[in-house]
Amino acid sequence: MRIAVGSDHRGVHLRVKLVELLDRLGQQVIDFGTDSQESVDYPDVAEVVARKVSSKEVDRGILICGTGLGMCIAANKVPGVRAAPCHDDLTAELSRRHNDLNVLCLSGDILGEKLVDRLVEIWLKTEFEGGRHLRRVEKIAALENGNGKA
Ligand code: RB5
């Protein structure tokens, strides 16, 4: 898989470990930084990674900030992106099976390296179930395109 990754300054340490993991797993990584502890604004990084996912230049994206929340909010503004923070095995798995999550958001402040390794492996290998979940994901896309029901 082609995977775009990015973090703000609060996620640098975890992103470095994440890139090592993705390399070990044989994934094709495109790393958009940031590379120092100097403060950057998470929406700037989220936008770059989200646009790569939206344009299908990459298959998935992974974003890291302090909580994972700011990256998630920003990434979801880009059409076609389904981003959410995952903190445990179940959310990592169901985010794929039910929501076809294409951008995984992680917390650099809260999550340990071992847990992140496990979450990412689960998230990468779990397939979207389709069926009734596809109908729901399509309704999200309709909302995005201004064709919601209300
Ligand atoms: C940066 O200080 C912090 O706000 C950011 O990393 C993230 O946690 C935002 O949601």
C-alpha cells in the first residue's frame, strides 16, 4: 500500500517509529514531516496528507498530533476523506470494517509505541465489510456533496 504520513511537532517522535514500522511491514511510505520539535500548525500537515488520499495518489493516510483530534477535524474537511482517532484494537478494527477509514489519526501524547504498532497493523490488514456499511458511507459522501436528506 502507498501510505502518506504526517505529524505536527507533538507527533514527531511517534511518526519516526511509525515510519520504521511501515518500512518493516513492506509498505510504501511518503513522509510529509514535520521533522523538528519547532511548533507547526496541524491543519497544514493534515491538508497535505488528506489531499493525497482524496486524489488517490496514496491508498491511506496516517496523521499524528498531540491528541489526534485536531488532525482528524482538519483532514475530514477534505472531500473523500474519512478520518478518525483510534485508541484501541476495537476502534482500529471497526474503523475499517464499518467506516472504511482512509486516514488514521493517532495521539502522540497518549499512545505508547507498542500499542501504536498493534493498532496500525490491525488497521492496515482489516478490510471494509461493504454491504449495509457501504450504504452508510455513501450517505456520508452525499452529505459532503450537499445531497443529504434533511
Ligand atoms: C498542539 O499544541 C496541539 O494542539 C496539537 O498537537 C493537537 O493535539 C491538536 O488537536
